[in-house]
Amino acid sequence: MSEFFSMSGYGIYLWPAFALGIGVVVLNLVMALSSLSTARKDARRRLEINP
Amino acid sequence: MKAPALEVARLVAARDLRLAFRKPSQLLQPLMFFMIVATLFPLTLTPEMSRLRDAAPGVLWVGALLSSLLALEFLFRDDAQDGTLEQFALSGQSLTWMLFAKTCVHWLLTGLPLALSAPIAAVGLGVPAGAMWSVVASLALGGFALSLIGAISAGLTLGARRGGVLLSLLTLPLAVPILIYGADATHRAIVGMEIAPPMYLLGAITVLGVTLAPLAAAAAVRIGLE
Amino acid sequence: MATWTWFHRLASPPHVYGFARRWTPWIGGAAAVCMVVALYGGLVLAPEDYQQKDAFRMVYVHAPAAWLSLMIYTTMAVAAAVGLIWRMKVAHAAAAACAPVGAWFTVAALGTGMLWGKPMWGAYWVWDPRLTAELVLLFLYLGYMGLRAGIEDPNKADKASAMLAVVGVINVPIIKYSVEWWNSLHQTPTVMKMGKPSMDTAMLWPLLLMFVAFALYFAAVLLIRLRAELLRRERNASWVREVVT
């Protein structure tokens, strides 16, 4: 198991690299969902003000 | 009535030249900027000629690029502000050719003088005398390509707030190939190699630019004037 | 004609919105499954490389990120062109939605490239043609987003940035070629190739699956962002009312 984490010694580069990749994937998903939710809230609010 | 495009281009070019020479001091500004930038590099790097010679292609081309970017602001700005550009667009004549004429005049007034005076800066950077002709030729050709590309970004930023910096940011990535081939030509000239390969490629880019850039610039200007 | 109805529906914001809402969960789910399987295949199953040992496994995150950064730019440019030629608002909205995602993946490609470069070449940054071209691509993305932000009128912003995207995409191959030329001029003692080891099948399939996973992921994220863009742009339309209440 520790072999897996050390990745023949390259672990300190490999795992941050994957963390960066997965991080960007998660970040963009979260940002997209958040922008959608904000857009929906805004649309709802405008409809309440201006039916 | 649609006049022959070349005739329209000639008229626009003549007008631009006439207007430019009313304020000759403005013509010197990009040149002075280039000279100052070329002086800053030795001041910040080293006075050793041999090391400056290695850096010379970079210094000359980055300096030329920066001066060109500064001068690009003047390509359309005055005409956009006083409504002339709009008149051009509405005139029913070929906006593409009119903008091409403006771009050519822009190069004649900034890029070409810069190329011709580059030897002065080049001497200060340790460039050997035998390389000077190539330095001038490569800067002249590259400068023309830069003016063409710059016309597109100048058109695109017409409608933008604080378009000045944005214009530079947009032009820089597009200018990378011109810089690479131009600097390579200058470098080859300095070390005494044949400059034809990069010059041909620079020429190819310029030809592509001549055919496509004025069209793109005209489209960009129309968008900005809407 | 069936083809034209399909095209016309593509231009209709409510129709695209509905399509996006229905399909996103499926596409996203498929992306997640592919990603997990590909990661397992690449990190666990694939044998280590002869030269790079386990370091080569970084290809499973670096190569898809780099490929995606380029694919997104192309998608953005195509959407922009469609928006300009057929004056489709939906196309312009799609182009706007692409940009931040593409920029982030360019950052990811650069970052993972640097982390791969340090053990392989001894330095975090080398002027390798691939990395350098990715850097210029990042500048192209930032310029696009800067132009959009700098123009107030949304219509003008759409069209101007669309022009920029089209001009940019024509330049990308020229830039790549010139950067490769530049790199070949200055021969360095060690051959600096972005470690594409000759891959056997066990190493290759996780990589291909990762590409598929990233492409599906991008489709899902794009559809989500597109929905948000459409809601913002079409705020006064009646279909918005039905969708959010």
C-alpha cells in the first residue's frame, strides 16, 4: 500500500498533479452549479417583483 | 455608386498621410519609445557587448512590438471619435480596402521608420555591421505583419472601456509567430547564417495577414460601430 | 426537412434549456463512471514505465487536461462562428460558457506539466514547445474573457469576442508551429520530449477512457453553464417564467 502512495518515489509530484486535475474538475462543476442556482434565484426574484 | 477599391484606398491613404504630417511630433513618439526601450536593456542587463549581442534579437523585437502596440491606438481612435470611421462604414465603399489603406499608412509612419532606425539601437547592442541590412529587412516585414494583426485587435477594442491595455493583451498572443520568426532572422544575421528560412515564413504570415486581416478588421469595426 | 427542424430547435433557448436539463445528469454520470474506471486502470492496473517508472502515470491527468484545453477553445470558436454566421443567441451563450472552463483546464495542463517536468527534467519550468504553446493558449483565453468583460453592450460583446475567438483559432496552429520551430533552434543536450512513452495496451486504454471521461464531463459542465447563461440573457422571456417557478 505504501508502495502505491510512494509511486516509486515520484509520489510527491504525482499526487499533487492528480489533486490539481481533480481539483479543477470539481471546482468547475461547483462554479457551474452555483452560477445556475444564482441565475434561477435571480429569475425568480424578478418574477416576484414584476409578475 | 461603388468606386474602384484601389481608388478609394488611395484617397484614404492620402488623407491619413496628410493628417499625420500636420502633427509631425507625434510621428517621432513611437521611435523615441523604441530607442529608450533599447537603452533600458543594457542598463538593466550588462554593458558587455558580447552578452548584449546574444540578447539583441529579443531586445530589438520586443522593443519594436511595444512601440507598435503604443502606436496602434492611433490607428482608429481619432477617426472613431469624430465619426469619420462611421462615415467610411456607411459610405457604401469597401471598408476592407479603406482599413487596409489605413494599416499601410500606419506601417509607413511607424513600422518602417522604426525598422530603418533600428541600426542605431542595434549598434548599441553589439550587432555587427554586416547584419544591419537583415535587421532592417526583418523588422520592416515583421512590422507590417504586426500592423495588420494589430488592426484587428484595434477594431475589436473600439467599443471597449479602457481599450488600450486590452488591445495590447489581445495582440500579443497573436504576434508570437511574428516575433519568433523575426527574432530568428535577426539572430541568424548576427551569427552570419542564411536568413532565408525564417524570412520566408515571416513573408507567408504577412501574405496571410494581407489577405485576411483587413477583412477581419472591417468586420470588427462594423461590430464596434453598431 | 428533419435536419432543418433540428437546427431550428438548436436555436431556440427554451428547447436547448430543456434538452440540457434532461441530459446533464446522464452525461455527468457517464463521465464520473468513466473517470473512476480510467483512474483505476491508470493508477493501479497499468504497469510502470521502463524509463519513467511510476512518474509516467501523470500522463493520465496532464494529457487529457491539455487536450481538453484545446478542444474547448475549438468548441468556443465554432460556437462563436455559428453565432456570427446564423446570428444565434444560443451559440453566443455557449461560447461565453466555454471560456472559463477552458482557461481552468489550461491552468491544470500547465500545473500538471510543471509537476511532471520537475522529476523528469529537473526544473519546474522548461520552455518545452507543448508547455509554451499552452501558456500562449492561456493568454488567448484570458484575452477573450477580458474583451467580453470590457464591452458593455451584450450584443457587441458577443460579436466582438466571437470575432476574436475565430481569429484566435486560426492562429493556434500557426502559433504551435512557430513555437516548435523556435524550440528546435536551441538544441538542448537532453531531448526534452513531454514523456509520451511508447505505450502498450494496458497503459493506453485508461488514457483513451480518460479522454472520453473528460469530454463527457465538459459536455455536462457546458450544459449547466449554458442553462445559467440562457436564464440570464432571456430574463424577460415567458419560457423563463415556466422554468423557474
